[in-house]
Amino acid sequence: MANKVKAFGEVMMRLHVPGNKKLEQTRALDMSFSGTGVNVLTALGKFGNQTSLITTLPDNNIGEAALSYLQSLRVGVQDIRRDGDHIGMFFLEDGFDLRPSVVTYTNREISAFHQAVASDYQMERILLDTDMVHFCGIGLAVSENARNTMFSIAEKAKERGILVVFDCNFRPKLWKNNIQRARNDYQQMLQLSDVCFMTEKDAIHVLGYATDEVERKSQIQNLIPKVAEKYGIQTIAGTIREQLQDNKHEIEGFLYTNANFYFSKRYVFRIFDRIGGGDGFASGIMHGLRQQFSKEDIIQFAMAAGILAHTTYGDSPISSDKEVWALVSNHDPDIER
């Protein structure tokens, strides 16, 4: 494909506490760079797609380090602008058994990305060679600058017939319990979206839908078609997750398109690195749509891509399409048949 798949989003410095320690116990941190757009594009690049990240990095050695890291992931960097001094950071403490993992954010609002405004980006040039662009709901929550830029890019992409992809990725902590503002912003973004990643929780807690169904899969089958119809969304996908004993998880993926549901096989597995798993799933859906896989193959490929992302160190999925198809073909003893 000549055209690229792009993503608008923040690049963050990830500072990982090694060995299941708490932050106060360590004197060393493992540094890398991450972000929803980074993760999605890394996976799509591994699958053979041309990619480019739309973002702003600081114009200093921190920005150079981030740029070098992105290039090592083979993420396209031609749409990255340089300005400012700061980058958002998060500290990751891995949990153990009953102790949960903890993520602590800092520097986000003063980062170069969140200080940039829509007019800083060369919209016409950025969208010229694009056929799909990805956005994340986190970008709506942190700053007004990022929110307005996100709407501007999405509106211009929609006008040009570029496929707009939106991952709800709702984080209550980032919205500081301001559900009404979140609802307004999400509704505006959903009206621009062709492909959306969400679950029944987003429909209920963010959009305000109600259902009499109790079981999660039934809630999804009841609510997702209503969301798709109201906002004119072509495709909605997501996962159904249940945490089991012994640190195992059970996950099943769903795809809703053309008034039909498609479900993946269910996987039971242990998580090695939780962050980036949903981005792996999203990249699988996007790749399947770009390659015009059958609907059944799209959801099977996406769920397998998400599983491999959960079981690989680091935020950015690095599995090849060959490895994903191998898992789809039952090359794993923990698949429930």
C-alpha cells in the first residue's frame, strides 16, 4: 500500500521498576518510550504497513532519545515536530499476587506534546499520504490543546475520506470524575469515527446507556449495536476479559460490523506485561481491515495479536504476522477449544 496508517498521540518516557519492587525500594529504572500511538504503529509496522506518528517531541536530548527509540521500532517519524523542553513520564511498578501494578504519571501537562496547538501541525501535508488515522481517548482527557488538535485532525481526515479510528481507552483518573465533559468529548469524537474500540463499560459509564442484561457478553450484544447505529460507526471491536485464579486471564474478542457480531476463540493465559495488550488487539483489527481479511479472520488475528502483546516485555507489540497466525492456528496449549 502506498498510503500510510498514522496515529496522533503522545510519546511518554516509561520508567520501569525492575524485579517486582516498589518505587521506593529501587535505585535503578529501565527506561523506554511508549504511548498508544507508538504501540499501535509498532505492531502495524511489524505486519508490513507503512506508518507515521503525528506528535511533538522536545527539542533537546530527551527528544533525540525518544526519536532514536521510535526509529528502532521502525515507526515513521516524518510527521514528528520538535519544540519545547519536556516529555511526559510514567513510573511502572509491577504488582505481585494480590498486590496490583501501579502507574504514576508526571510532567504530562507541561510536555511538548500537550503544549502544542493545532496550528503547529501542517495538516495538509500530514494527511496527503494517509488512508487511516488512529486516535486515543486519553488525548481528550489531559489537555485542551491536545483535545482541540485531535478534533481538528479527525475532522479534516473525515472530510478527505480517510478512515478515522478511535480507541475509547477511558481512564477515570485522568478525567477527575468529570463524566459530563468526558461524555461530550466522546460523543463528538464518535460522530467522526469509522472504526471504534470500546466495551460495554464505555457504553454504560461514559455514554450513559443502560441495559437489563447481566452477563458481559449479553451486555455487549445489547449495547454495541445501539452505539454503532446512533453514531454511524462502521466497525466496533473490543475484548471480554475475566480474571481467573493463579494470575490467569480469560479473554475473548468481538467485532461488530454490518449488523453482525463475530467472536474470537477464548484464550486462557498468564500476563507477562499488561500495558500495550489492548494496542496489540487494535493493531490486529486495523491490519485486518487494511488487508481486507474476512471478518472471521480479522477478529481471530486481532485477538491473537493482543495475546502475544500481553506475553511480551514492553509496551510496544513486536510480534510478526507469522507469529500471530501461528497462534491463531492453535500453536498454543493454553487455548480453550
